[in-house]
Amino acid sequence: MISETTDAADRGDQVASVRLLRHIPRNAGDRCAGGLQAFHGLEERTVVTGRQDERPPLSCKELSHGISEPAARACDQGDAFGWTVSIKRRTLRHARPRPSAIYLGSRLQNVQRARACSRGDSPFPGSSLWPLTVPSEAMALDISAAKKRIVGQLRKAPKVASAADLESYVGSPVPVLGLSVPTMRGIVAAFAKAHQRLSAAELNALGAALWADPVFEEKSLAILLLGRYEKILDEDSWRLADGWVDAATGWALSDALASGPIAGMVYAKPSRFQDLLRWTRAKNLWRRRASTYALHRFVRAGELNEPFQLLEKLLYDEEFWVQRAVGTWLRECWKKDRDGTEAFLRHHAMALPPVTITVATERAPKAFRIELRQKARAAAPEAKRHSRRTP
């Protein structure tokens, strides 16, 4: 089917903007298009054949004038049912005065006739319905130029908060511009729309370039980019993200990195869960915290064996930010399996940090929270027996 709009030029030139939306069936006997089914937007909607046309058909040479970027394809490359053509806003300009809308209709129908011209004269071998393929990525991504464009968008984007206030809130060790998360996601979405065929190598290089700059939003965009292109992440992507973990200090960067691209890569390749278990013994508190947020996909899928196994190793961690993270993911486990999570907490209630109990039981009955706190206080003298590095 053809959906099209027309605008008549003031001086008699006929302009038609045509979009071919579907397969156009052709007759197998003469290998020509079967004809227009609809020709919308003209003053008259009558479709005429060549025999009924009031003027002789234009030659292919004349008809092709004004059509930009044609791509020829041999007849034997087509299928038996019809061409798939994607032509967006191609313009056909006839040098002759416009006699009628019906005349223009006949000219469009002539485009569909593969034998209207001899093959020797036709610039489009085999069929005048040529398949046009314009690659979205004509060349490898220029990392430096892409980074420059993205950084420029960041600098021009509206600020939603005082940089100093936001830097304090997110606990960022690097300067903050003050952009909102939706604004940064919009920048990433626009980039992804323009670069749909990005390779893993290009993505990793761009991410590394953004992460290298000491600005919170640029590091955040590096994380968001990896998450946006999750399906193409590879082993180099894993090593890249792993290298960011210790430097992603502050809950905003750490949690976004761990619950985003890292969580996706761990869930896609379960053997990486062993890496998370090793992170629970790391000296860097943010790596230990990241191990909990990397459980995101398991918890969301209701697969709680791995989360319980890992969280058990961090129940008695000495750092507040790790204790709070443990509580957060026990709370999320409780949403998926209330009975199983309550049993887990009761079994490990002795000397549980207060913040872990508070966060883990946010949605639990008050009586259950009081029960855990009483058990934890009763076992407080034995708290030193527990260590986060206990194998």
C-alpha cells in the first residue's frame, strides 16, 4: 500500500512525497508491480492505467530525475513475492506542467512498471522499484567526537538543584553539575536512537572515555550507556565495569553501576556470581555494597537462593553503608517470599545491626520487627564473634 501526501508548487511543478509502507505485490508472469491500491491525499483518488493516461509516459531517465540516493539491485536478488522498499520522503519532480491529479497518479503507477523502459536505458536494473538501503552507521564511531557531543549536551542541559547540595546528597567524590536523572536518561536515549548498531568495542571505548572525566554526570552517563546497550555487552564490558567498582564511591554511583549493567551481566552469565561472592570479602566497602545491588535481577525474578547465600556473608558487616544495603535487599526478598525471608531473618537474628533490621522489616508486621530487635540485643555481647571475612 502507498501512503503519500502531495503539495502543488505555485508555478505548476508537481511534487509528491511518497512512502512505501508494505510489500507491493507483483504479477509473477511479467515481474511487474500489481498496481496502486491507494493513492491518498490527491484531489482525485482515481487510479488510471497507462492506456487511460492523457500523456505519453515519461522515460525512466526523465522520471528518475530528482530522486536522491537510488540503490540498484539486480532482479535475481529479489524474492518471488515482491520487493520490500523503504523510501522516506523521496521527491519526484516532473518538469512538465501539471494537467491533473490523475496524470500524477499515472506517473506514479509507471514507476511500478518494470518493463516501461528498456533495461539498457534504465538506471535501476531489473525493476524500477529498487530496494534502498541506507546504513545508519556509515563508519566506525568517532569516540572523541561522540564524547564531545554528549558532554556538550550535559553542559547545556537545565540544572535542577544546587551543585553543592546535590553533591552532598549523592555522596559524590567528584564535582556535580546538578542534572536530574531523567535528563541524563534522555541524553542517552537520543544517542541510542542515533546509534542503533553500535559495537561492543565502540561502546566500551566511549564508556571509558566518559568515566575518565572527574564529573559525576559524565560517570553516570557511562553507566547508563552500558545499561542501555546491555544486549551487546561482552567480557571487555565486564572487565571495564569491574574496574569502576572501587572508584564508584557514594551510594548514587555505586548503586547505579551495580544494579544496572553489572546486575545484568551477572544474571546473563551465572558463573559471574562467584565474583560477587569474592566481592563480599573485599577491603573496599563500596565493592562489598555493590555485591548486594548486583543481586537485583535475581531478586526481581524471585530467584532467592543466590541472594540469601550472598547476604548471609554480609549480615554482620561493620560498615553502615553495607549494613543498610543488606537490609534493603532483604526487604526486597521479603516482597517476593515473605515466609522464606522471615525464616532467614529469625535464623540470623543474633547481633544483627539495628539498621539492617529496620530496613529489612519496613513492610513486615511491627511484632516481627520487635521480635528481631529483642533477639539481636540479647546476643549483643556475642557480636564480636562474627566477622564479615568469615569464610
